[in-house]
Amino acid sequence: MERDRVRLAELLHVASRLPAAERESFLARAEPRRPDLRAEVLSLASHDLGCTELAAAGVGEVPRTGPWVLLEPLGEAPPARLFRARRRAAPGRRAVLAVLDAPGAAASIAAALDRQARGQAELDHPRLARLVEAASPDGRWVHAAFDELDGIPLAQLCDALRLPVPERMRLVEDAAHVVAHAHARGVCPLGLLPWSVLATWAGGAPRAALLVFDPWPLLAVLDPDARPRPDVLAALETSAPEALRGEPRGAHTDVFALGALAFELATGTLPLGLRELVGRRSLREELRLASTVRAPLASERLAALGPEAGPAAAARGTTVRGLARELRGSLDSLLARAMDPDPRGRPASAADLADQLARWRDARPAGRRALESVQRLARRLGRGRRE
């Protein structure tokens, strides 16, 4: 069935990026009543390219120069691209490698990132992938290496598991505590972007993890008069207005980014919807818009999605009406405060935001929690009968 093929592709995309020992528990959580689907995903994932050097055709223009050999593409990290890589002289040493084409600016960007790497020596959190080194081996390309991390984009894992909104907010809490750890060690701000907040799977449960670096030196290579790509627009939507205006940044900047992450995980879309109008304005114009417009309430953004709201609600194990009911009220207010254009209106720290999210989860009506549990069980049983 077409539905099964789509689901197979979704699960394979996640499972193939997890450690082999963790794949079965992930699939058991994602599809507890489909042993046939789980077996097919495990079989296909066992043949992934995670330990195979990439052919040149698979990486486009990206050169395999310098000390790293590319193994597997992990996704876009605008304006860079992410790969899993290994050290040429030490095949057992793996890393996440960000590769950036920056003619004319490569040396200065590499130097700025290398200074960041030296400032991260005190970070010791197991779910912080530190920036280890950065260099420009040929004067055009920048290679920035991070600690090895079996991570995938947080939203992808949530959707694959069909996590309801409260469980997604628990993962934002988790990310906020990791951010607070970095802040306490003097690494602030982190300059969080959608692709730098990842998810890992360990012990049968998802956890949040971060690539630790400030991406703002990389933004210098973007042409302000060009039409930005959708992934660049996504980065603008999660960046605090003061950062986009070039004003001082700090812990409050990362709080805004965490609020935008929570908004996306709750609604299935970014706050402003800039990607829906891609190609209509220059980067300079998009920066001005993103730095001055207040994000709508999450429930209002959901209502504006139209037909797209159905799939978003289904990925959260509910209906459009149920998702709207979850968002309205206290969660709407909490997310609006986290993304307040005025830094003084936001939670005081990442840890404070985590506490507010935890209180929201604890304050949810017991009747609603019980009803949702029954509904989830009924859907699983009904799916099993149809299969």
C-alpha cells in the first residue's frame, strides 16, 4: 500500500541514522503493532552507507581535501552542508563535518570558528557535540569538525514517533537544560538554528542534543541582495529580532530560538511562514521583515495552515480540533513569551523556560491526559485490526 511505502521511507530515514543497537527499540516505539514493517526497516537500514566512503558524484562540488574523508550526507546546514566523516590518518576517529563554500572569506571564517573551538574545552555534557577544529585547506572551502554524534533533526524524530505535543515539549525542556549547561560554562550565546538542535535515541527514549557553535560568522558569505533559499529563511524565523538587527546577543537570544523550536514542534510549521513566500524578496528584505514582525499565536498559525493542518495534527496523534485545543490558552501564552520581540519579556534563562514548560505539562487537566491515552490506544488497536 502507498501508505506503507511512505511510512517505510519515513522510518528508514530515521533508523539508518541511529546506532544499529538502538534501531529496534526505536521501531518498537514507533510501530508497536507492525512487526513486518519493523523487520523491513531493519533489513534496509543494515545496508546503509554509514561506513562507506562517498563517491564523488554523491557530494557534488564538495572536495575531499584536508584530513577528512566524507562518509554520509546528514543534511543542509545553511549556508553549510553536514556530513558524517572520518579522519584520513585515523580511520577510527569519526566526526560530524560542516562544509562551507566561502571564496574570499574562507580563511577569516575558519579562524573565527577555530577560536570558538578553543573556547569549548570546558564543555563536558554528553549531548553537546563540541566544535573540535575548523580549517580552510584550500582557501575556498571551510571544514568545521564536531564531536561524533548519532543525531537527526529533532522534528523528524518526533514525527516518526507520532509524539503528542506534551512529549514534544518535554524534548524542548531537555534541549533547554543542555543549553543552560553550555551557558553556565561560559559558552553563550549558542546561536541556535533549526539544524543544530538534534535528537538522539538511547535507552529506548529520545533525547535532545546540540551542535555547539555560533553560526553568525558563516552568514557573512550570504549575498544580502540575493533571493534566499528556504533553509536560510528557516534560520531567520528562529533567530531573535535583536540578532537580526545586529544588536548585542546573549542568553535571551537562545531563549527565543528555543521558543521558535517549541513552536515548530507544536504546530508543524515555523512562526512566520517565510518559506511559503520563497523567492519573492531579497535576503536584506527578509531580514528586515523577520526582525520587525511579531509571530502569531501558535493556535492562529495552525488555523492559517488550511488543509496542511490535518497531517500536522495526525503526526501529533490527534485531530485538528484536538491540536487547536491543546495550543489555545496557556501554551499559546508560554510560546508567545518565549518569542517576545523584547528580550525583557522572555523567560530569564533557558533553565527558566524549561521550568515553565514543565509546569505547563503538569498543569494540563488530568481528564484530558486520560482521554488522550485512551484515544491513542484506540487508534493503535484500530490500525492493528485493519492490518
